[in-house]
Amino acid sequence: MMQTIFHPADSRGKVDLGWLKSYHTFSFGNYYDPARINFGALRVLNDDTVEGGEGFGDHPHDNMEIISIPLTGGLKHRDSMDNVAVISDGDIQVMSAGTGIFHEEHNDDPEEKVQFLQIWIYPNQLNVEPRYGQLTLNKAARHNKLQQILSPNPDDPGVWIYQDAWFYLGNFDKGLQCVYRLKDKSNGVYVFVINGHAEINGRQLHTRDGLGLWELETITISFFENTELLLMEIPMNF
Amino acid sequence: MENIEILVVGKHEQITRTIVRLIDGKPQWKGSAAFSVEEATRLAQRTAFKVVLLGAGLSRSESDKLREYFKIPVVQHYGGGSGLLYAEIYEALKAK
């Protein structure tokens, strides 16, 4: 029987460091809620806003698949593998932290804010060689459909990670419906509404709400406003 | 009140030391670093650890040896920084 967990936008953990405002769907940093540790292999969904010219200084990661999706503005990346790059709205960045990587991320603009989603997925292999990748997506390809932006397969559309997960972005017009069929029915689906108003299996979702669903084969999403969403198919047993 | 002693075992020295520093930043928590199974078990003979975190770089057999040796929660640490660290420790302390 289908199971769901609903995370309203205003129930998320909030952090305000001045230069950084972040909303944490799951326990992160000093925000700890034992009822909100993870959704299967999805461990972090942070909704970050960084002030102009500010950012995260050099810090380490290991054994985690870290995905960044800019929503507005540009983020400058630098890491211990000598990668230097800027990602902006329409791009996606992935790091397999593996045995260990140091990196920094700064707002590339001295004035304008940058907004981005930071997503961490538990890897299906420990201690892989660290890896960095980024890709510019064709935003037009997600109008009224789900555009695959991440998968476990290097040859598939989007970036890839060390986990059997699939991510999609979609921009849907008001009044439409979308059906998603899971690739593996033992997986779950986590839907995060970036902007708009949708309904999934009777649950109303507004901007920045999240809904996890599992023990199901398909989901139907109805759109009551023009809506931008992120859909993630995630292993529940990993 | 006694400190809660937490052992971090990992092969990446900089990251392991960063994690210990983050642990030490929390009131009543005290971190120690070990870079091998032998060093971890040696430290355990003089400190009553409450939790062991397994960091990056340990082989499966090294992780298995540590899980077998310690009779306290031994948890895989993911992420290599402050993001998940505190929740992992809170969860492990709850489980002990």
C-alpha cells in the first residue's frame, strides 16, 4: 500500500548566517530532527541562498554524491582536483566525494544573490576516486515534460552518480497532468515543488513543499498553476 | 559532567582531523583520531569511547575488524564534514 511523507515548506529547518540563508528538509548541521534524517538514499535537500560575493570556504567531503542545481545567479566552484568552474541557472553540478575532496563554492556575483538546491545522496560504493562534473541543460526540453537530469548511467541524459537514482526537472503549465512510472517499484519518489502549485495523490503541494512516496508504481501529478518541480526516484533500501 | 568520547577512524588525515575538530567544538563532546585499526584499538585501551565513526579510506576488512572489536555503536560517517556529523552522533548515542 502506498506510503507518503509530507514536508511542508515552513516545517524545514532554518539557518540564517547573514551571508547564507538555508532551509533544510532533512537534519543537517546543527538542525537535528530524528524524524527527518533521510528519505531512502536521499540524505540532504538544502534550499540555499547566498548573498553577493559570499560563499562556502574551503571544506572537505567524503563518501557522498553531492548535486547542486542553481535556481538563480551563478556559483563559482573550486576544488582540490584543480577544477574551477561557474555554474548558473540551467546547469547541474555533481561531485562524487569518495575518498575525499576539498572544495569551495562562492557566489560569482558581488551584488546579486544566488539560489541553489544542494542535494546529497548516499553512494552505493564507498571510497571511489573523487570526481567532478557539470552539465548545461536545455531548459526548453522540460516544458510540459520531465527532463532527466541525473541517472546512474554515464551514457544517459544528464549527469551521473554512484547510486541507482534518477532526477528530473519539469516546467508544467497550469491545467496539465503528468504521470511518472517508477523504474523500480522498490524505489520511492521525492517531489519538491520549486515554484507553483500541484497535487499528487490528493495532496496539495505549494512552493518549496516536498512529498515522499513509496510502495507504488506510478504517480500522477496535476498542476493548478504554472509549476516548476524536481522529481527524484530514490532507492529506499540501499 | 563527563565528556562523551568519540573516536574517528579514517585514512584521510586532513578530513579525519577536521571531523575531530568539529566534534571538539560541541560542548561535552571530545574527539580522538586514529588512522589504522591498530591505532584505534590501542586508543580504546585507555579511553572509554561511546561511539566510533568510520571515515573515508578504510577497507571493508578494516571496517569489519573495528565493528567486531568495539562493543559500542560503530557507524559509517558520510559526507566528511559538519553536514551529517552531528545527526550521525546523536543517532548513534540513541542506539547504544
